Amino acid sequence: MVAVFAMAAKGFAQAAEPAVEISFTAEAPPELREVATRWTERAKKAVAAYYGEFTVDRLRIRIRPKAGRRASNGTAFGWRGPLITVSLGRDATDNDLANDWLLTHEMLHLGFPSLPERHHWLEEGISTYVEPIARARAKQMTPERAWQDLVEGLPQGQPESGDRGLDNTHTWGRTYWGGALFCLRADVEIRKRTKNIKGLEHALRGIRAAGGTIEVDWPIERAISIGDQSTGVPVLRELYDEMKDSPVAVPLDDLWRQLGIRMSKGVISFDDTAPLAQIRHAITQP
Ligand SMILES: [Zn+2]
């Protein structure tokens, strides 16, 4: 573990263009290889827009060609070097993949350590929450569209009856969107306490700079304490203690009002006079 950590830390210091190797598990036409290369570049740019640079210095992407035009079944691995496996439709074009979220989601897993099974909600929550924000910052979607994804998705993360907190409730909704609720609360609270100078991204950048990538296994405590050291405020600690074994519902409608986010007939609009409008702006601004 120590040896892996030292190697990873050395790699970051060099911070050169990451070596990305794309391979296919079956015959793929040259056009599909080119589409996959551009798709990979877009996802890398989104991750770099959030983290300031790409999070690992080498990455293998293994693509399984399938029928159709979409991407599906993405998984990120850290064992023996960062690896993403994903299925991709043989007929996919740049246009089909322009709004794809999957590869950005998987790439966001690379810059965070592997946690024990019961804390997977934090790994998935980070990828789920940051993915639309990273793509908005890279100008791959509008801030309105990014917030719409969150406004529509996050209610699926609220606790249902019988919930025993994020560490003990391993449903799909609590793992992906429950983890994302934790991240949204953390982002807003860090910004409130730091005059909007620091946000969740600074906690995540600090964790990654300390060698916390998918290649290493960490206890959640280490990620929480390094994240909090990086922002200077103990927000992750407080929210984790609050949400880990209690069914905490997040008052989303009130939060949207404070952030100045209105949703009417499926259309998002912003209210810049809302008390936390500057925080909303800072989260998704390119
Ligand atoms: Zn994931």
C-alpha cells in the first residue's frame, strides 16, 4: 500500500498529459475508434475542468462494441492501474455521445480512493453530483441543464421508510442520489462558511493530491479528514456524523429557493436575488 502511494504521488508531480490507451474487445471500424477517441477527450476535459487537471497520469479504456448508438455498463477499476470498461454502440456518432454522462461519471471515480463496500454511496455520490457540474464547467452543457439534472435526480436519494442512514442502506437510490445529496449539502455548506472561496472541489482536490485515487484503498475517515483539512472547515465530518446512520431528509425545495433555482413546467430559470445565488453561480460557472 505504501509503495503504491509513493508511486502515485510521484506521477502527480509530473502532471504531464495523461497516457490514455483505448482498446476494443472485438472488431471495431476506424470511424468508431475515432468517435471513441473524441468521446474520451470530452470526458477528460470535463474532469479536468472540475479538478484543475486530469486526475490520473495513465488510464486504460476497454470498450465492448454492441448493437445501437449508445454507451452503457460503465465500470471503473483501480486494481493494476486505472481501468474503465464500457459498452458502446457500433453505430454511435459524435452527436449521439454529445450528451453522454456515463464516461464522465466513470472518470470521476478515478480521482477518489476505493472505500469499503458500506461507504460506496460516497464514491457514487461524488460521481453522480459532480458529473453535470463538471460538464457545465467544461461548457459541454448549460448551467440550467446541469441544475435541471440535479433537481430532477436528487429526490430519488431521500430516505424512505426503514432507512438506517447512508452507511447502512444500500439501495440504488440511496447509493447514487443519497450520496449526491450529501455532496450537494457539503458543497453549499463549505461555500457558506468560507465566503464562497472554497467548495467541494477543494476537498476532492486535496484528497486526490494526498494520493487518494482509485488505485488505493482508504478508510472513509481518512478521506473525510483530508477533505476537511483542504477546505479549513469540518463540514464533511459534521455531515457524515449526521447522515451515516440516520435517515436525514434534505429540504430540497427550500434549498432550491435559497440557491435561486426555479423549475416551472420542466424549465429551469435562475433568480439572482436569492440569498445563495452567488453560491449557485460559483458551483457551475465555467
Ligand atoms: Zn459509478
